[in-house]
Amino acid sequence: MTRSTALHTDRYELTMLDAGLRDGTAHRRCVFEVFGRRLSGGRRFGVVAGTGRLLDAIRDFRFGDEELRFLRDNRIVDATTLDFLAGYRFTGSISGYREGEIYFPGSPLLTIEGTFAEAVVLETLALSVLNFDSAVATAAARMSVAAGDRPLAEMGSRRASEEAAVAAARAAYIAGFAATSNLEAGRRWGVPTMGTAAHAWTLLHDSEEAAFRSQIDALGTDTTLLIDTYDIREGVRTAIRVAGTGLGGVRIDSGDLPIVAGEVRALLDELGATDTRITVTSDLDEYAIAALAASPVDSYGVGTSVVTGSGAPTAGLVFKLVARAAEDGSWVPVAKASAQKASHGGRKAAFRTLDSGTATSELIAVSDGFEELATAAQFPGARPLQVPLVVDGEPDAAALGPAGVATARAHHARVREELPVRALALSKSEPALPTEYREL
Amino acid sequence: MTRSTALHTDRYELTMLDAGLRDGTAHRRCVFEVFGRRLSGGRRFGVVAGTGRLLDAIRDFRFGDEELRFLRDNRIVDATTLDFLAGYRFTGSISGYREGEIYFPGSPLLTIEGTFAEAVVLETLALSVLNFDSAVATAAARMSVAAGDRPLAEMGSRRASEEAAVAAARAAYIAGFAATSNLEAGRRWGVPTMGTAAHAWTLLHDSEEAAFRSQIDALGTDTTLLIDTYDIREGVRTAIRVAGTGLGGVRIDSGDLPIVAGEVRALLDELGATDTRITVTSDLDEYAIAALAASPVDSYGVGTSVVTGSGAPTAGLVFKLVARAAEDGSWVPVAKASAQKASHGGRKAAFRTLDSGTATSELIAVSDGFEELATAAQFPGARPLQVPLVVDGEPDAAALGPAGVATARAHHARVREELPVRALALSKSEPALPTEYREL
């Protein structure tokens, strides 16, 4: 075993398991569900991301010697539970929304079926992955809408924890970004990588001209030169003097971007560099991108705002028990009644209803038991939203690795087209589609 | 090599390296600095965290076969650079603020000295670690101030990416939290772990009473029972009926907490459970904690807000070249002049001036060269803030692992005592201490 994800777990999951093995309830069949009560940050839609990462992480959810020793030495669980964990492997089934899918409040993003013992321990891991990745993908999709046809590069690794940065690059790519600066995301997930140069590069050299010349020598004239270390207008002149009018691009990382971009474009054109592209990268978010729509900008680099979910750094998804087997084997739908946090018990089938190709609602059919789950045939024209992700412990191979990322990106682009126009506005609002429950 | 952190790197660092090896500037001696231009979120002080993690990660910053193959296959750097990277090991020196230290705008949290080649590649890794961990520690310190003597538990793993969650638990502990729910943080960093039970535990059972009885059987009467799955008052009565008046604690996870906590306390007392503690856990942040100061609450569990930096999810630290060797070996202080992003060139020595034990300013002495760095003797009564962290490539062993975390936590508690009272208010404001530069 190269890595274990087993202790990415809140302690209470293992102590509940411990008590449940003692009283026998840990062996009851259960259905857990991952959903959000609302869309964080007044968003009009959410984007599911992290699914492929989660399936990987569940495969690596195994308790090795180090993990067991920690639990034993700290007396977190008893010997019976340690034995159970030593042999742990998730053998249940998971269905859910495809990675890249759009979601709304109440959408059953994951439905996990198995014994209480095998399912309850996945709560923290599942939520950690989906909450972060979906928050980033949701923010990224808004930026992608704002950018229109202009490409977006994710450059925020330095503003997220180091592994989160890799996940963020992956999630942003799924939601429509074209590339990332993060090399590990390139290696691990096949996300295209890009880069320009830092101010340190210019400062390292005896002059801006020397820095530009060296970069051109190494990377060719199609590279992008950073022109705002000293004086921007002088930087543009130097760049074209060194590279010629065939220079690929210039990057602006400071100043009042709509004004500066216009000035730089005019100067480039005046110098004959009419094909030299302008990329801007200074503290952009979806609103700043939208405000640049009329400016002569060719591409955007986005950092902090995308990796931190642009004001909504977690999707707020929860992992709740919605049904369990009773002593006699029959299914009991369950839900807590806590103030402001009530949830819908029962197993659910989810559909997106469409009218002439445009989405009209999130339809959630709730059934008490297992056999009577709603099928697509009952809702003609509606698109079923759930697919099998893990069957008897085996993850869907197509959802894993770089291929899974590519599929998710394509799926997202396709389903975003179904959204009504009002979903694409950036202002805070209610969800763009109503969630409708049908009791079966 | 068990893991490599080498590709937690933005592509431009390696292409700058590539060009710099070609023109020879990559071998120039450089001084890079990590600092923040401002305190994110209108905070009155910042808390440094992540240093011990970073030293570990720098040790693992080695390019193995997989990393080199990716760079070669994707033509990111040329053969000369691949050779350089294959032998890469950071051999320079790093000094900086102790982990747990308080900081202000301009504080030189890290000073990295080495060739451009060996230092520039650490930019993304250093910022990823310090920006996230410091954002969490800064938020956690505010919560710790608001909680006073009542213990805080970090329970936000599910609202942060899975590895970030471990880092967050560690950072919150350094900044004054007493424990975490995250088991991996316990195993890896020695953070005390805790937990109660989830609503799923109650819902799994045929009755709330059965769930409570089972938990008591497994964990003893000193455990904490979650009482708000159905009706809170009924939950309290059931809890005391099952556990007796010696019940350790009850947890409230919903409702209007100041009111509910008062009602629960009154009922517990009425039932004779006067020593049963109350822990509350519903969407708390530093403001909600402060608002509960007069309520009969014994401890707090904090989730989302602490792991997302309570509105400031990144510390906004930057990594900038501040000095480099010229052709003749002399030192040249450097700084960019970009609009709104100007920085201070030169190497810095930092001190906290004190008056009768209370901090009065962040004093930053700037020197053009190396030899003339300011020393404590020049500022009597001021506390020097920088210590050696890496010397000729060797990390300070005392800063690593669980021992480093314990030291950082103790250091933080000590230096927080130096802050003037105005630093401890929660409202947005200017930094509590002025940053004063002295040119030497």
C-alpha cells in the first residue's frame, strides 16, 4: 500500500463504528446521501467535481499497520473494531451525479449503500473531496461564463494548500478553464499546463531588455513577456524591440486593467504588433472578468478567487443517513428534525426536466424502499442524473484518472448548455431551477 | 523516495530556470523574501503557521523519474535543465519567523538565500503551505481570543480538501485550539483528537434511547451525547435517564444557540446533572463564539469557519526577489515598481519593539548588503523575530514533526500575551502595530 486515506476521518465515525459493532447495529444495511441544503454564496447553480478523485481515495481507504497502531495506542477503538478495520474494504455501491454535472439544492449527488459500518467511515473523506472540488468548479464555471470565448488559465496554486491546489486546477479545468500553471495537475490529471514569467525574472537581470532577450532565446518569440515590472509603456516598447512584431503575448499583472489593457493594445498596434496577445492576471474574479468584456484582452489568468471558490470556499454538502434496514429487514426512511437543518428521508431518483432542450426543474422522486425507485420511463423527456459509480466495491474505471477528467469536462460543457439564460447571470440570487420532490 | 513535492510548482518557475541556466543568471546568488503586503480580511494581526510542514516539504522537493519524465515528455524544459533538476537539492539557507509567531504587513516571514536556480523553484510550494496554514491559524487565534478559557475543538475536515484538512487541524491547534476531530492530524502531528456522535447514530437505532444506551455502553458515561436529532428537551431527558446525572456532556448542533443553551442548562440542572457539560457546534465563527460568552456553554466545536479562514481563506503572502548578486559579486537590492504592488528591496532584520512587555511596533531594518544586517544590540529591548530555519540545506530538526507543533503552540501562546489589548478586538481594523522601516 503506497498511501492510505483511512485516517482522513473524523474520530466520531470510528467511535460510532465501535459502539455499533458492540450492539450489532453496525451491520444494518444503510443508505447515506450526499447533498447540499442550499447553494453556497447565492449561486444560481452548482457544479459537481471531485468524483473521480473520491473513487480513487475510496480505493485507498485501507487501514495499514501505521493507521492501526495509532488507533490502538490512542485507545480510540477496541480490539474488535481494530480487527474489523484491518480487513476493511468498501464492498457496497455508490451511485451519483456524473462529475461535471450541474446541481441544485437537494440534488442527491451521491447515494451510498452498504452496511452502517462500511459506509459511515467514508463521511469525512467524501465530503472533503466533494466540498472543496465542487466549490472551485462552481466558481470556475461562473468565470468561464463571464469570459465567453476567451481562454482562462488557473494560476492560484500559491493561494491554496499544496494538495488542494492540484485538486483546484483539476476542478477548474472540468468547469471550463483551458489550462493551469500547476505542474502536478498536469502530471496527475492531464490538465494542460502554461506559464509566463515572474517579476523576479526581470529583477534578476541587469535590465528588463536582458531579461526579455533571454526569455525569447530560451522559449521563442511566441512566449508571453511580463511588462509591468518597471514602466508598462517602456516595457511594451522594449518587448517589441527585442522580440519583433511577432511576439506572442504580453502579460499585465497590475494597475487599472480596463484602462491599462486599452493603452497597451493601442501601443502594440502602433508598434505594428497587431497579433501580439494581451493576458491579464491581477486579482481577477468573475466580476472583474465580466468588466473586461469590452476591453482588448485575449486571455485571463485567475489565481486566488478560483482556488478559494470566489467567496464560497466550500460547497456546504452534507452526508446524511436517509434510510436503514429495520430488524425485520424492511426499509425505514429516516431524517432528523433539527431546527433549520431538517432533511428528506428515503432513497431518491433525480431527473432534470427539460422543455425544448432547456432545463426547467430538478425533479427528485423519493421512495421509501429500494425496489420502487423511479425510472426515466416515468418522466418522459427528463434526463436521469444518476449513474453507477461504484458497484459492489468496484469503481467505474471510466471515471478515474485523466480520462475521467476529460469526460467530466466534456459533460460539463454539454449540460451547461441546457441551463436557462437566467442561470448565467453573476449576481446573487435564488437557484436557477426549482427543486421539486415527488413522493412515490 | 516515498513522495516528491517537486511538481507542486508553477510551470513558469521551471521555464525561468531553463532560460536562466542558458544565460548564466540562474547561478546568481539571490535573496527571496516571503511577506504580506497587508493582513487579509481587515485582521489586526496575523499568525505564522506551516513552517514545520514547509521544511519537511522542501526536504522532499526532489525530482524523481516520474517527475522528470513528465517534464521531458511535455517539453517543459530542455535536457540541461532536466539534468540540473535530477540532481536538485536545496543547499541554501532560510531564516524566518518562528512558527506560531505573530506578524504584520511587511514582516519578512521567510528569507531564502541561494542561487536563483535553487530558490526560485520553491516559490509555489512555500506560498501554498504558508498562505493556507497562516490563514487558518490567524482565524483560529481570533476564535481562541473570543472563547477565552473555554476549550475549542476543530471539526471542519469535511469542509476542506482532505490534505488541507490535516494542515488546518494542525494550524488551529498551534493558534490555541485544544483538539481536532481529524485522526490523521493526530497521527501525523500529535494533535489531540476528540469526537462525539453524528445524527446518523441516533437515526440508525430504533429509538434515541437505544442509541444513547449503546454509546454509553461503549464509551462510558463521560461521553458526549448529541441531543438534537428529534426534540431537544426530550433528548436531554432521555440522555439523563439513560446515563444518569454523571453524564459527561451533551452536544447541541442546531437552533438559536444562546437561547437553546440556556434552556438545556436549566433542564440539566433541574434533572440534577449539574456537572454535565454543554458543547455547541452549529456554524460557529469568532463572532458567534463571542456572542455566546454569557451563555452557559462549556466548549465549542468549530468547523467551516476555521478551516476556511473565516472569510479570509488565504493569507495573501507573496514570494519576492529582494536582492541579487551583480556580475562583480556585489549585492543589488531589487524591487518592482508596479502600481499598487510596489515592494521594499534589500535584506531585512525584523524586531518587535516592546514597552513594559507590551508590543509597540514591527521594526524592519533594511540593509542593501549582507554584512551590515541589523542586530538586536542596535535595538535594546526589542525582540528579534527571525531564527535560522534551514542552514546550508539542513532544516532545523526542532521545527519538524509533532515536537515542532508543540513548540509552535507554546510560542504562539507566549507572544500573543505581548499584544496590546486593541489587537484582540474582533472588528475589522488597521493592523494593531505599525510597521516601521529603518534604512541602514
